[in-house]
Amino acid sequence: MSEDKLQLFQNQPIRTSWDEENEEWLFSVVDIIKVLTDQPTIDRARNYWKVLKNRLNKEGSQLVTNCNQLKMLSSDGKKYLTDVMTTEQVLRLVQSIPSKRAEPFKLWLARVGNERIEETIDPEQAIDRALLTYIKKGYNEEWIHQRLLSIRVRNELTNEWHERGMKKGIDYAILTDEISKAWSGMTTHEYKKYKNLKKENLRDNMTDLELILTMLSESTTTKISQIEQPSTFNANRKVAKRGGTVAGHARKEIEEQTNSSVITKESRKTCLNKNNHLAFSNR
């Protein structure tokens, strides 16, 4: 765990901790309950959580079972074990709290759930929502279309891995790292760290060239796999490395011709279109 810090919600502090291994924030449960239920003290919030835990256990909820503990800084300057939850667990917790402050979250969750159901019926809606999301975030139109293309390329690759019997999750992650290392010299986690990213999506923080080379590496891997049809994990791993190496050679050639590094530490804060190239600058 690293970077323990306070985050504000409705001008009230929530203790958080960044879990670097799993790349997710952990939140103090009693702090969240204190805010959502408007408890006057942290002790009252602890009592509320104690009662709520008993009720959830009786209902057969796995939320309490899966809740972890972590030492967090208290108001007296010392660290004590306190219950913490991931973002997903917090959103589930919110649904069990009868509170006016929790109601907006419940409405939002219902809306998001409805949207996901609609997307399974009509996948084009997912593309339309992604397009609108990127526009709202300030990306320019050229980069957005390129990013949507990268999603299609990625889906084609994961479909191919599925056909080859690879397991979603750990297998996909290892194979993706093989591709990334072969062209960029870094695993996905190392790449994100290089750009000082946490939960942010790595590809959403890539420049044009970084994104293009990522697509080249994945598209090449897909093509090789379709031709050779590797049947084992190790065989797929070798194919992934070869696909990434093709993009790695392209990267070196570009860097020799431009006398500059393709990989940049810059992350997306402001999108500026200069000379038909998407530039990144921190704001």
C-alpha cells in the first residue's frame, strides 16, 4: 500500500490508500458511513457500521466477508486497523444505506445498470457513449476516432485469444505484458507508473504514435495467431512477443528518423492539436 491520503466528499474527509499491486483505491468504511448518514462523530459511525454489518450478514451478503482491514491514520496521530473497501464494494455498500445523501448514488447506479443492459441488446450504444465521454473529457475528434479503432483492434485480439483457449484475466494480462514489453520495453504496469498513472486508462493517456504502435503490435499479434493457430499458453506467449517486436522495430526506426523518443511521460490533461499531432500537456 502507498500514498495514504485524505479525499474530500461533500467537504468532509475520507481516508484512502492506494493499493499499487491491484491498482485500486481503498476507502475507510466508517468515514464513508459518517458522511452518508451524517453521523456527528466517528464513534457513532462505527456503531452504525457494526449494526449494518450484522444486518448484511443475516441477509447473506458477501460484502462484510470480503471487507479487508488496513492501518490508517486516526485523529490522534496514530494508525489503527480499520475496515476498508474498494470502489466496487463501496458502491454496493451505498445501496444498503437508507440516506438522502446516498440516494443520488443509488439513482446513478440504476441508470448505469440500465445503460449496460441496453448495450448488451444494442452494442452500438456503447460506442456512442464512449464517443460522448471522450468529447466531454476534451479529446479532439481525430484522436477519438483513433482510440475507438484501438478498441476494435484490442477486441479482435482478445477474441483470437479466446479462440486459442486463453483465459480472460491472468492469461490476457500476461500476454498483453509480453506485447507491451516487446515494443515499449515496459509492462503495462511499468508503463502506467512511467506516466504517473493510477486508475487512469493507459491508452487514454497515449499520444498518437504510442497508440498507433500499440495497435500495430496487437494487430500483428492477431494476424500471426490466426495463421499459426497456437494451441498452448507458451506458444501464444511467443506469438505475442513476436507481434510486439514488429512494433518495437517500427518504434526504433521512428526514433532514429525523428531523433526523439516515441514514449513520453506526459499524460492526458489537455488535448491540443498541433500540426495534425495530438500533444499532451499537464494542467
